[in-house]
Amino acid sequence: MKKKIVSTLVITALTAVMAAGCGSGGSDGESEDGKTTLSFMNHTGEDRTITYEDELIAAFEEENPDIKIEVQRMSMDDYTQTIQTKFASDDAPDVFVIEQSNLEKYAKNGYLMDLTDTAIANHYDGNMLAYDGKMYGAPLGVNAYVVTYNKQIFKEAEVEIPTTLDEFYEVCKKIDKAGYTPLAAGYQDSWVLMADTQAEYVTSIMKNDLDALKKCESRETKFADSKEWKEVFERFGERLGYTQDDPFGTDWNTACTMLANAEAAMVVSGDWTANNVADMGENVELGAFVLPVSNNADDTVVVYPGAGQSYAISANSEKQEAAKKFVEFLTTTDAGDKYVEQGIGICVIKDVEAGGTDAALADIVNMINEGKAAALPADADFNFTEEYRDAFQNAVSTFVIDGGKDVDSLLKELDTEFDRIAGQ
């Protein structure tokens, strides 16, 4: 089995380890060998995606021998703070991955290069990361919140894909009775806990109200007064009873390994799960379905934004021409076809077919093609912003540690913290 690299800081340099000063600074943007060196920073952790990126980078360097790429990869938990620190210290990477939740702040602070009138924008039919009418991010795919499951366990436990909440709990009970852990949870990586809760509130709340998180932050919505938020955490608390004994002692890769090795039946997260699990076990067969949020099967639809993680270029980079050339290369139709063929995700690049993915991703594509999906705008953001996100994560972590039973106390704690941050 390959050793995975999500939870710790990992530096992958295709030519050399990133040295001090290889960010946006420097007077001429050239390295000692006369090549332009671009720093590229992201939080890719899955072996399959790393291989995909490295192959593209190698091809780009071969086609552009005057440019070399130095890559810094780290865990999602470390990424946001690290890149903000780099911007503050004028050491921002030339090219980096950006999330929708940081787009407005970064754009207002002048961190992002406007890509609107570049050749990069021609690779999309509206699926892009934009703010105030300008394109700042170039995405590869969408992020769909789903349950990834091990088909072998479902077969042995004699269960079918659930479409209602009661059916889902019944599946969990039967899998537990068959001797397997129903749900693997890797909450040692805090982003995993957030993704797990997002699978609940995106499908049940944000599908109907894109501004739901903003209303919580503005305090227009009080958690304790919201029937919808209470139900989110009641369902989440119920699911906790079907996870392994120590979810906070389990990291993301270990949870995925449990799924790959047929120790656990399901992981609640997103389409990226299949990518991470696929190469972990031998002959592992995966599928995907939507986490039911009610006993109305019509509510069980896959919800996804028009764009996921995106490539951005630093507005202060002294190597913008080389950076544009690199991002343009990463978002061509050929790159998108490779993205799909290697089973990385569901691509949004223009003229790239969504088919040809592996089984779990194919399940998601089929749901979309069958109309069992809700596509949200490309600028839809499923994350709370900064301090609010930290407060949400801390409160939910305490809720999990305490057994996931006292929903009312959790809601009060969330209101207390959100009021404090909002200055109320």
C-alpha cells in the first residue's frame, strides 16, 4: 500500500526543494541557471492527484524549458493560514489554489491577478471563480458532497443504496450487525469534520438558501431559533453513533484506508474521497450516493457548485507572463481530458466530456444526467468565513467529543460565539 501524504506538511519540488526567496519576490524573476522559477502552492494530498499534477508540470517544463515549477504542498488544515501569512509578508507564491470562501477578501486586498481578459478565460463557459464581475480563479472541477461506499460490504451486508433518512439508518444498523464499521470518520484532520457537516447543511439548507451562512454571520439567523440547523445537528449526532470509537484519533488517510480495506462501509465527505481511496486497496470497488436528509426521497439530490478549487495568480508576482502560461496549460482541454480519464473528478473545462470516470464519480455524473442534482452558481460558497469557520469548527468538535447528544447546547454555543465575533 502506498503511504499517503495529507496530514503533514509535504514539499514536492520537481527540480529542487523550495528555497527562501522563491516566492513572488526577486528583481528579475530568474533563477541562477537563467530559468524563470515559478512557485506553486496548493493542498493537494491524494496520490492520484499528485501524480496527475506532476505529469502536467513535467509536460509543461518540457514544452517550456525556460520555466521551472517548484511545488509546495501541505494539508488543508495548514494551507489557509500559511498562504495568508505569505501574502502579509510579501512572499506570496506565483500560482496557488484558492477557495471561494477567500475570494472576496483576497480580491479586495489586491492579492489576485484579474484573469478576465486572458486566454485562460477562454477555457470556460461561465464556470469560473469570479468576484465583482471579474475572473480571479480557474477551476478544474466541481465539489459534490456525497457518501462514498464500499460495494463489497454493501453486498455482504445485503443492503441497497438508501434514498431516505430511515433507510440510511437501517443500512447503518445492518452493516454494524454484519461486523463492519458503518462510517469511517477522520476528524483528526479538522477539514474532514467540516466536510462531514457540510454534507448535511449544503444538501438540506444551502440548496434552498445560498445566503444561509451569510445570514448566520450577520446574525439575521440565530442557530437556536432555526429548525433547519437543529435538524442538521440532530442528524449529525445520530450518525456519530455509527462511526469508529475514536474519530479524533483517526486522520483522513486512515479513514480512507478503512474504506479501501473493507473495514468500514462508508465515508461521508465529497467526490474527492474516491480519488483518495482508489489506489489504497487491491480491487476496491467504490460507489457514491447522496446523504439522505429527510424521509422524502425527492430531497436526496446531489448538490454542487459550478466551480471548486481554482488556480489563481498573485497580483504581485513579478513573473505573471510565465504564470499565465502555466495556468493556461493546466486548464486546456487536453488537461481536462486527462483529469477525467485518470478519475480525478468531474471537470468544468470547456469541451471536456464528464464521462470516463471511475465508478464512484460515474455515479455522481449519472445522478446529474438523470436530473437528481442541484447545480449552484460557480460563486456559491459552502464555508463560513475565517473567524466564524473556526468558531463553528470548535463548537462542533466539542459536540462530537461530548457524544453528539446535546444539540441545544451546541446551538447556544454557536450563537454565543457568532454574536461575539459580530460584535453583538
